Amino acid sequence: MEREKILSEIIELIEKCDFGGMAIPKSEVKESTDLLTEIGFDSLDKVELVLYTEKHFNIIISEEEENSICKVSELIDLIIQKTPK
């Protein structure tokens, strides 16, 4: 799966989810976006995004991998790594 397609799907997931009532514009989400400092996610928001990501892409992300995710690009890398080719 291509990075741009994955990014687009992550943006859709973020738009659909209600992360503490935050309205996150599409324009704020890029590969380089830091989930914590730029979007304002807290640890629960990140867990929720990981759960939605696992379900959407049919993958499993370990707690250690989840803890290593700070930027959208790192989430994309994990999805690429775990998605069957």
C-alpha cells in the first residue's frame, strides 16, 4: 500500500473519531505532524487512534510499538511494515 493512500486513510480516521471533542482540520495532518505537540493528542487519544488503525488496517500494534509513535509518518511506517504485500 502506498504512503499517500495510507496518509489519506489516517486523515479520514482522525476526522471520523471524536478525540475529546477536538475538531482536527485535514490541513493539519501531514506525514511530519507530531500527534502530541502539533495536534494536541494526549496518551488516551493516541491509544484510541491506534485501536482504530488496527481495526481499519487489520493489523496488530504492540504496546512497545504504540509507545514509539509520535509522528504520523511513524504510524504509516508501522502500517506498511505490518500490512501483507
